[in-house]
Amino acid sequence: MVVDTIRLYRSTIGKKAVMAVTGAALFLYVVAHMIGNLAVFAGPDALDAYGRWLRDIGVVWPVRVGLLAAVVLHFVAAYQLTARARRARGRYRHRRVVQGSYAARTMRWGGVIIALFVVYHLLDLTVGVLNPNGVPGAIHANVVADFQHWYVVLAYTVAVLALGFHIRHGVWSATQTLGVTTSRVVGLGVAVVVCAGFLSVPFAVFTGLVS
Amino acid sequence: MKLTLRIWRQSGATGRLVEYPLDDLSPDMSFLEALDVLNERLVLAGEEPVAFDHDCREGICGMCGVMINGVAHGPQKATTACQLHLRHFEDGDVLTVEPWRAEPFPVVRDLVVDRSAFDRIVAAGGYISVPAGSAPDAHATPVPKPDADTAFEAAACIGCGACVAACPNGSAMLFTAAKATHLGVLPQGQPERYSRARDMVAEHDALGFGGCTNAGECTPACPKGIPLITIARLNADLLRAHTSRSDR
Amino acid sequence: MPFYTEGSPIADQRVPVGPIESRWDLRRFSARLVNPANRRHRSVIVVGTGLAGGAAAATLGELGYRVKSFCYQDSPRRAHSIAAQGGINAAKNYRNDGDSVHRLFYDTVKGGDFRSRESNVHRLAQISVEIIDQCVAQGVPFAREYGGLLDTRSFGGAQVSRTFYARGQTGQQLLLGAYQALERQVDAGRVEMHPRTEMLDLIVVDGRARGIVVRDLVSGAVSTHFADAVVLATGGYGNVFHLSTNAKGCNTTAIWRAHRRGALFANPCFTQIHPTCIPISGDHQSKLTLMSESLRNDGRVWVPANPRDSRPPNDIPEAERDYFLERMYPSFGNLVPRDIASRAAKNISDEKRGVYLDFADAVERLGALAVEQRYGNLFEMYQRITGEDPYRVPMRIYPAVHYTMGGLWVDYDLRSNIPGLYVIGEANFSDHGANRLGASALMQGLADGYFVLPGVIGDYLADAPFEPLSEDHPAVADTMSEVRGRVKTLLAVDGDRTVESFHRELGRLMWDECGMERGEAGLRKALERIPELREEFWQRVKVPGTGAQLNQELEKAGRVADFFELAELMCVDALHREESCGGHFRAESQTPDGEALRDDARFCYVAAWEFTGAEPVLHKEELVFEHVKPSTRSYA
């Protein structure tokens, strides 16, 4: 079984399958994260209590380890496929993209943007060093402090939209890779819901709906 | 009508685009007939004609294929270059004509490329092993019509290479998947279904084609419209080949 | 003026003696075999990778012989069999509509206008059944009905439904089956594949075919390949007419060179003209595109009743249309054989008026959807080429050269008169007589490749291996230097006319004088004109570039040079055969109502021509009909 997993990974389809599976794991995390964020609308105490509860039940570190593994695998496979594509594809003097959606064409750079954002996001709201408030455990206050600034809102918006595009193609692509095809509309729908959920927080703060 | 063709000319390791104005074309000509007109003129002028692959000129042999303004087989959907007629262009258009480009498809000369990699993918497993004379009666195994239709749809592939030429990854997965699907949905193809997927994909990768990332450029470029779902089928078969014990 | 001399008749066709039904069995039993362990020490060259050549190379590989396979295309999958549309006949009688091996045999002999060899045709009908089994097992996606069983349709010249098909791409699917089998043998190391390689001559040593001289079309290198036997499966020579439904690369060079080395060329003038092609749109036309005969299942052929009627077809009222095939041939209607339909159309319209193929009735009767399911891809193709929508406007149709029944003479074993040289598929003359029925070419190609050749070639190879050869052998060196000399000469002329312009001129001449209708005066004129034109070709042709590169003009020049020589033989054959039969229609020999008039007393033979360099020598193979009595073909 081990030998065969290695053989599978050696094939280009195997790498794509790894990206699909790790992508699916990351996507599930993103959805859970997005739903958790909505606690901000229940008031300062609710959000901070939700944070404490996550620590108390002991899921934080296992999830972090899992996420890190998924991100590494996702990235390595993507890197290998990209390097391979660079060698294989031809360079035309005159090239026009026929159909591939914007989302499909921006998977690689979109992925890089999301990765950079995640680093900033961790320094901002997990470690707290880039946060204007930066008090450990005071999640609600930190969040509210963040989104007073238009440039922070802008940064989060750009990142969330990049994530939306990534999800839009990624969801469809992962199902295709795992051999079950769905309509591309499913990917679009999921992406819109995730984006709306995430963006509701900064815009609610920025407009004063949450304070 | 008038057209200006900017054609890739290459006889050694490198090449360049050369511009050829043509001013007495008929809209009823096929694109390749316009190249014929140009070539006859070049020959009479003592120049070497543009080398391009073509044979049946009715869209089925898969021999022809060039990038026309960056689109495989030109702007008309589901049409090979030989069946593309000039009436689909505007008078005065400037068209850049390049060969298929991909690492496993080296340019032989001008617009001619070497596609023998496709034969090797088929040789690796794109068949049903049935020596002549060993077949049971044709009606021994009925095939549900939808399966036969799906197989036919995939089997319509003409092996022209447009999918590779259009793919941002230089992948030949649509070609490989078309063959795997054609044989894999038929009852006759079941015994070798998973080994076929495994061996063809292994050969595909070994030949230096890129990996498929579901970019979706291939199907719109395909003159036979082979659907992307064939790749999903191949993916599933490959995963099964490496995860189940049924067919090692 | 004598234009040929007559030599000795062909005495032996090596047909086994016995009841016709068991001759193939008898032959397979009498043929010597090669022990499986010894087969890998016997080598065979197969030139061409269409249905016949691809199937033969694959099957010989499966049997364990060492095979070398050659094609001029970049892949064996592209041979022109791929373009066959309509279907493949088989006497399966799955429809229970009265079909049988004997009926397919009978229809084929009659369809060929009694100019084919009964024993070969009977074997073909017997094997037809196995071909379908073989192809289905290979995964050929034939059309099926909802119950999962195979669908069939009717083709010209038959009143049963025995044609199996895969939409309008039957040839493609059958060829891919053979190609896949071939690639399996390539992978197994039993077949060595040489794509982009063109055969330029045959090597004959001590009276045996022992190899070929080829040119690598990419590097330009001329080299030799040796084997114990050589199989030619290089297709037909319809491109002698310049415009035909053949692929641009189809040529006669392989069989013509073999003819020059001594192989007899049989019935070269028997050419099939297909009635339903897409009309020519201008001088730039590079080839003609066929529309499957299957269209005549539901389409109705008509012309305006008034020859001077210039209205668009849809404006011509029903009463002013002449559905001439239905009128003249009520029992077969639109499904008469191709030669009959083409000539009827020519007689009635003389190529000047439009001939229409109309689907209005079918759309009304079956609905547009059903028509689309049956013919959708053909309609699309028509629309792409002409810009007209056949669902609404009747198709315009035009006759075009499509198939050549003639080819190298072969005996019952498909062996030419040169020992060790086998000829299969369209390249031989064997099974179709003077006219081929629709859906029979695929049947013959696969029968020859999968079953007949592999069944009998062992008899010859049992004497092998023959003495090893090298390029120093005088016969080999001579052939090599002739080939090199020819290439050099073509490049050296450096004249002022393109190869294409010569080909066009030759084609026009052949179409006018040796096309659908041939007359003595015209043929004599062509026989004067062709040598002049050929002479001019060697004085004025211009081939740029060198021989040491991919040079498509050089390839074309060599092919056209051979077409010139073949064209002359075709006219000789057509002129000597003072009768009309099948696709060969002599203006001097017709019934009062314009039908072909055969002359069985004088011409019931195969005309096999020997190359001499001067007047060709005619060898007659007498045709004996024991089972199907020659009669006037009637489809009325």
C-alpha cells in the first residue's frame, strides 16, 4: 500500500489528487472558520468566549498541525506541477486564451497571494504583533481595532476575494480530480457564500454596525 | 479577399515569423488551400514553400493543425484547420500562424511537429488485447446504448494534438483520457481498464507532458469536442488502479 | 496503331479445387505452416497502415513474425481508411431479412458487374462475419439499438440491411481498432514502426521480393529494408485525377514501382466515381469531400425537370422536379449502386445543372432530430464547407473519383506474380470487379489484413529464411542507385512550372477522357497528350530545396511522376476494353436507354498488364462464373 501511494504520487494525476484532498481539508477549515467568525455579531463576550472554548476543548494545536501538513503538501504538489508545466508547455509568439475562466488561470498566483495573506493574518490576529490593539485573548477588541483602518479592510477584502476565486475553481477542480464531476455553478455558489461570510465582519466593523 | 499571414519558418533549431501578404483569395477556400496558393507562389519565386502537415483535408485524419492567432485550429469551434474556410475571417485580417508548441512535440520544420509521443501513449496500453480470430460473436455481449454512445464520443478523437497545443500545462491528458474512456466504458475493455489507465498515464508523464490541472483549455480547442468529463473518468480509474487490489 | 501486345494468358490463380463454400478451408489446410518458435526468424515488410496494412502488421505480429511497418504519414493512425464514412458489410443476418453469405457473395459479384473472381468474393463474404466479431471485441463503438445490440443500415446495391456503422465515422473507428492492435505489437517489440517513411522502390533478388527502398521524409535519407516477404497495402490511385476524395498524400508509387519491377497491374481503368460529393467551389480546390452513401437511405436525389431552370432549389415546385433515380430504378430507387447513380446523374444533367439531394421529406417524416441523429455530422461537414444549411436547403451534389477497383494482380493467396510480394486492400484488384458496392472496401481491407494474408503467408514463409542481403548485393545496389538518381533528377530540372500545375493538368485530362464516360477518340487523344505532358514535366518541373530535408514538393513530384506513367496504362486499358462494365463506361457500348452494355463474349477476363517500357503486354485471366450467372445488371 505504501509503495503504491508513492507510485501514485509520482504520477501527475497523483499529485493532482493530493492537491484535491488537501484542498478539500483546507476548504473545510475555511468554512468552519468563516462560521466561527460570525460569533462577532453576538457581541464581544460571545466571540471571546468562543475563542476560549476552542482552546479548552483542545482542538487548536491538532488543527494547526493538520493545517500545516495540508498547506505543505498542497504547496509542494502545486510547485512540482508548475515546474513540470513550465518545462512542458510551448511558448507562443501570439497566444490567446480561449475559454479557461479567470479563476482557473489565477490558481497559482492566487495561491501565493493567499499564502502571503495568511502570514500577515497570523501576525495580526493570532500572534498579535501587527494588531493595533494586540491584547491576547481579547479577540473582539483586536478585530474592532483592525477594521477601523481602511487599508486593513482593503487588505482583507483583496485576500478574501482571492480566496473566493481559488475556491470557485478549486471546488470544481477537486471533484473533477477525484473522478466525480459537478457543475461549475456549485463552485461559484460556495465561493460567494464563503466570501460574503468572511467580508461581513470587516465591513460590519468599518461601517460601525459592530463595535 | 486579402489576408496577411505571419508564418513561423524554421529549418534548424530556431525560427522566426515571416510575413506574407496574399491578396487574391476566395472566401470559399479552406485555410490550407490559402497555404497551397502561397506555396505555389513561393515555389515559382524559387523559395522554399511552407512545410505543413495535412492529408485527408476532411477533418478526420488529424494530420493538420496549426495555431492561428493563438488559437488551435483557428477561431471556428469544432473545426480542423483543413475545414476552416476563409469566409470566417475578415478581409484584411493579419493572422499569426505557428506550429503546435510543447516540449514533447518538437518542431520538425516550419509548421510540422513530431507527435509520435501520442503513438507511444497508445502503445503503452490504449488497446484491448484481442488477437485476430479470438473474438466471440459480436452479439455475445450487448452494450447499453448510452455506454456505446459515450464510448463513441470519446473515440472520435483524431489525435491531432490541439489539446496539448492549447494546454497551459502542455498536458496530453485529454488525448489520454479520450482513449481510456472509449475503452473503459465498454464491457470488452473492463479486464484491462485499470492497468490501461495506469500504464497510459505513466507513459504520458514519462514523455514529458505536463500534468493536468483542470484548466479547461483543451475541450474548446478540440475539433471533436471531447468533453472534460473524460479526464475525470481517467482520474477515477487511475486512483482506483493505485488504491484497490483488484488489478495489480 | 497497336498500343499493346498480347502475351500468354494467366493459367494459374491457385484457387483450390472443390465446392466454393469450402475452398477457403481447403486452402488453409493445404497451406504449409511455420512453427511458432520459428516465426520470429521470418521477417515481413508491410507498407501502408490502413485497414489492410494495419490489420496485417498487427496480426502477423500477434502470430510471432518479425514485422516492419511503414507509412508516409506521421502516425499509422492517419492512413486514409480513416476517412471512410458509411459502414462495413457483413452477412450476419442479424435482421432476419434474408441475408446470407451466399447473398452477400451474389450481391458483390453482381455489383461488380461480373468482372471479379468468384472464389475470392465468396471467401470475402464468408470472412465478413468474423470481421464484425473481431472489431466489436477490440472495442469499436458501432452504433447500437436500445436493446444493446448492433444496429445496421442499407447501402447501395443491396435490399437487405447488412451495413454496420459507427455514425459517419466507421472507417475511423475500424482503423483505430487496427491501429491499437498494431501499437500493442509495437510495444511488444514484434512490429518495428517507421512513420514518415515512403517506399520508393521494390527490391527483387533472384525473382523474389526481398525488400524495399525507402526515403526518410524527415532527414531525406534513402535506405533499404530487407525481409523474407513484402506486403503492399498502399491503397488506391484515385489521385491520378488530381481531384478525388482521396487524401492529398495517397499515391501509386509503391504499386507502380512494383509494377515496373515485374508485378502485373490488373484492370487499371476500373475507377469508381461516387455520386454524392460536395461540389467544387473554384480553381483553388485541393480535394473533394465525399458525403456518405448512407445519405441516400433517406435523402432523395432530383434535378429540375426543365434543364434551363435556374431558380434556387427551394423555389422549384414539387411538380417541376425529376426524382430520376426513383423514376428509372423503382425497386432500388435512390439506393442503386454508385456507378449507376453517378452516370444517371451525368446523363440527366451533364454536370451543368444542379443535382440535389433533398432531405425535406425525411425531416417531415422522421423529424429534424432523428435526421440529425443519423446524419448530423455529415450535415455539419456540408455546412462547414459550403456555408449552406442542408436542413433547409437541398444539398448540391457532384460526382467525384472515390475508389479504384484496379490494382496489382494477385492470385487466390493475394500474392502477385512476383514470389514473396503480397498485395492487399485497395492496392490489389481482387474482389470488386468493375464496381465496388458501398461498405465493401472496409470489409475487404480487414478481411485481407486480419484473416486472408495471415492465413496463407506461412505457406511462402515456410521456405524462408532466405539468404541474408546487404546493400552490396548488385540487385540491391542497382535499385538504390536508381532511386537516388530519380530524386537527384527531380531536383536538378529546376524548371518554371510547379508540380501542382502538372498534376492539375493531368487530372483534368484524365477526368475528361478517362473519367465517367470514355470514348475511343478521347482516349487516343489522351494517349498522345500524356507522354507529351510527361516529357514537359521532366523538362520544366520546379522542385525547390534539397533531398536531405523534409521536402514536401519533392515527395509530390515523385508521386506525380508515377501518376503520369500510370495514367497512360489506365488509358490503354480503357481503350482496349471495348465494352462497358461497372465504373468503366465506353460511349460506344451502351443500350438504347444509355445503360452499360457488357460484352461477355470478348471481355470476360481480368486484364493484367506487364510493364515493358514500351507497349505494355496484356495477360488475360479468364473469369469463370459457376455460381452467379452473368446477366444484365438490373436495378429497375
